[in-house]
Amino acid sequence: MPAPTHSRPHPATTGGVDIRLPWWALALPALAFVALLALILNPSDAHAASGDPAMTHLVERAQRLLTR
């Protein structure tokens, strides 16, 4: 004996899922991006340990390309 099927009283929605993010979920990555971009644009402010001179050369070249 087949089971009866029930139809939905309301039509199915085709809209997207409503997800709300807190304000800091967008603000923190944006702040981190701006801080890293500032360090790349002015590497003299980054007081890192003395590293590979090739890396310093690469950062300086990237800075020159961005300022053109």
C-alpha cells in the first residue's frame, strides 16, 4: 500500500541564506591588510631582524614598482 504524500502549505523559497557577520569580522582583516600594506610601502619602519639581502632587494623593487 503506497504512503500518501503531503504537499507543502507554502511554496519553497529560492532565496539565499541570510548570514550576518559581526562588524569586527570585516574590520579586523581590513585593518591587518592596511597595516601590512603600510609596511610594504615603507619597509624602513619595519624593525625586523637582519635578514636575507635578497629579500630586502625584492621589497625595495616592489616599492619602486608601486610608486611609479
